[in-house]
Amino acid sequence: MFVKRLISGIVLVILLIAITIPGGYILWGSLLLLSLIAHRELMRAVRLCGHLKGEETLSGNSNIIGCFSDLEIVGYLGIVFYYILMLVWPDTHVLLCFAPLVLMVYSFLYVFTFPKYRADQIMMSFFCLMYAPIMLSFIYLTRSLEYGQYLVWMIFVCSWASDTCAYCVGMLFGKHRLAPVLSPKKSVEGAIGGIAGSAIVGFLLAYFWYQNNIDAPGIVWMVPLIAAAGSVLSQVGDLAASAIKRNFEIKDYGRLIPGHGGIMDRFDSVTFTAPVIYFLTLIMIYGR
């Protein structure tokens, strides 16, 4: 299992570098694909996913188109529409327009098919659309910023550094459980180690790379603060994804990545890190 995870991890890093460095359409298309897959994994996890034609869906509804429920189809169309909007308008204002619009579409579906779906199913479908698919899009938004070719790496480096340092410190010094019911192996000491490790890596990144390429006074101290905040949200994202799995009693979101599970299993922390890196970068580095 370890060898399988290691090989898959190396391949993922190579693919990540290959799509992030050029950015543009390559990154946009890759994130769109990942978002569609993540949405499918989430809908399957919360039992709102369609099966083969004629079978009953996990939500208890049998009216499906092909192998997808109509809730899924609305989600897929919404994701594609959002990414097209983001391509021509790479700014968070597109999200302010998109979120109410897609909520209205779900409301139309809810009202005009009543009582086919319950209110909690409509709300959960909206959550599945806004969770990973939209939050992953902040990778593209960060890459689209001025100096984005440098700043985008904070999203991944902070997440990886946080995970690695939290694991190592937790193994060596962990005594106090962080979330004993949800994740008994995670410790408060490990969480602090993850935040500190991410901040240190952020400082090194800023000192040896960013300050020579980004024209922003104080970047050497700003990046560690952003990295530390990213670590906090990274760990929350990891726990949030685990909580969903616990609630619905599943082990992994999928089997796409050997040794890791699905997209949601591998990118659970990145989904939370990406937005916080984007917004803190705008506030602290660009002063917006």
C-alpha cells in the first residue's frame, strides 16, 4: 500500500506541475474535469447519485436520465457554466452572480417536481456543487492574478507542508486529541506543528524565491502569515471531508487514485486552502 501511495503521489505531483506552470486553458480544463469528478464523488457519498437506468437511485428516486439523476445533471451543467464564466471573467464577482442563480435553478426543480425531492436533498445538492467544484476554482483564480505563476504554489506547498509537519509532530509529541470522535489520531500538538511548519516553509518560499520575483514590500513576513492561515483551513478541510465520510459511513470517496482514493480524498485540504490563499493574497499583498 505504501509503495502504491508513493508512486501515485509522485505521478500526481508531476501532473500538477505540468498543468499549473503553463496555466491558462490547460489548468482551466484540468480543474473543470477534477470538479466534475469531485461533484460525482460527493453526490455518490451523500446518496443523491443515479444508477443504471431503471434502478432506484440512492436518494430513493427512480426518475433518472441514463445513469445520472436530474439533481446531478443540474450540478454538472452548473459547474460547466461557472467555469465558462470564470474563463471570460476571472474574478470572484462571477461567484456572486453564479451562486444565487444556481440556487434558483435548484428551487425551480424542487417546486415543479414536488414532492419528488425533499428540501434537505435540494440543499445537499447545492452544497455538493459549491463545495469542491467552486472552491477548487480558486486555484485558477490565484494563477490568473499578477504574479500568479508564483503565488499559486502557496496553495499546494502550504497544504503539503501542513499535512507533513502535522503528521511528524503528532507522531513524536501528540498527546492531546484534536477531534477525538472524528479523527482520534490527530492531535493538538500535530495541528500546531502543521501551522508552524507551513509558516516556516512559507518564509523560505518568500525569502529565496518570492522577494526576487514579486514587487510587494513586506512579502517576506506576509507569506508566512498567509501560509499559517492556509494551514489552519487546510486541517479544517481535511476534517470536514472526514466528517462527511463518517456521517454517510463510507471509507473513501472514490477509487480513481490508487492508494489514495478519489479526488475528494486527495484534494480535501486543498479545497479549503485555495480560497483562503486567494483572498489573503488580495488583501495583504495587493491591498485590495
